[in-house]
Amino acid sequence: MTVATFAARRTAQGVVLTWRTASETTALGYVVYRQSGTKRVRLNRALIQASGPHTYRFVDRTSKGHARYW
């Protein structure tokens, strides 16, 4: 799997994460984590299914400030 781009932007709905993949030959899907301080929290309950080279979008509606996403 190769991620070509990854971006996060704050909107009125929350932090919108978008990423585009260049290849996904071995990926089943994606799990999104938010890290704030030393704590890393899984955000999506279900796996975001991989669908070949594609652009994905996930909205973090619970972000309360500065965070790092994985």
C-alpha cells in the first residue's frame, strides 16, 4: 500500500481527513487514530474498506483541538 497524499482540515462539521492511495495491493482497509499528547484513540469502529487506488474521506466530529492523525 502506498499513500500518495494525506491532509486534515478543520471545518464546522469537525476535522476532515482525506487521503489518496497510489496502490493497495495488500491493504484490507484503514483504521483512523487521533493522538493528543501521549494517548492514541481509535476513531472508526468499522474498517474503512480498501477499494483500489482511491481517495478516502473521514470526518472526526469529536476533535477538541490540536491533534495528530494516524
